[in-house]
Amino acid sequence: MEALVGVELPVFYSYYESPVKFVRTADGRVAAWRLSKDTGGWLSADHLMETILLVGGDEIEELTREEFIQLAEHDRGYCLRGEGAVFALYETIRAIQHALASERRHPSPAESALIAGIQRRTFVMFEEELQRAGDPAADPLLAQ
């Protein structure tokens, strides 16, 4: 897509509060992927590239890598349930957030750092599992 000429990929967006990433494919093209809130995996979103890049709107926001990871992990932790280490970590985050809500306060800097650290870890864990399952857009290295 011409709008991405000279842009260093990957780039990250929130599209209607859903994480979307634009990445370079092995053959040099650009591909867009949107997080599936049903599976936590990645769905092709090439059809959204023009809307995100050229049309824009209040529902589209460019994100930093860290913001993208936090949004992806927020959605996975909120929408998915399961067994195993990654889901135990999601439950830990939910417990912290529940305590904050019940105490009607914002997280302290230490709590924010703890949540962000757990989310970086769960991102890598989830992406590694997606990679083993053959998800073509899984990339655990994004969290490095």
C-alpha cells in the first residue's frame, strides 16, 4: 500500500478498540492483522488498511508497541477463559483490577508496572502458543 512507503513496520493501531498490526510479509508485502476476541489469535485485516490509513476517524488511534501489547492482552484476559499458566496470569491481572475497582482508586506506579510486566509475559506466552498452532501472524518477538 502506497501510504506505507518508507514507513518502518510493524505499526500498530486501535480500530474500534481492537488491536490491529501492519507487518511486512516474507515476500515484502504489507499485511494487516486484527485480534480475534473469540480465539486470541489473528485474523487477516487487509481490508481495513485503506480505512485505517486514509479514511481515519475518532475510532482509529495509532499505538506504540507497548500500548498495542497492553490492548491485546487486555482483550485476551477479558474475553478468553481456559486452563494453564497464561490464564492463571490473566486471573492475577483481573484480581488486581477488581481490587482497584472495589477500592475506587487508580493503580499505583508499582501496580501499573506489575500489570504491564505480566501483560508482556502473557503476550509472549500466548504468541508462542499461536505460533506452535500455525497462526501466520503470531510474533512473540514483538514484546522484546
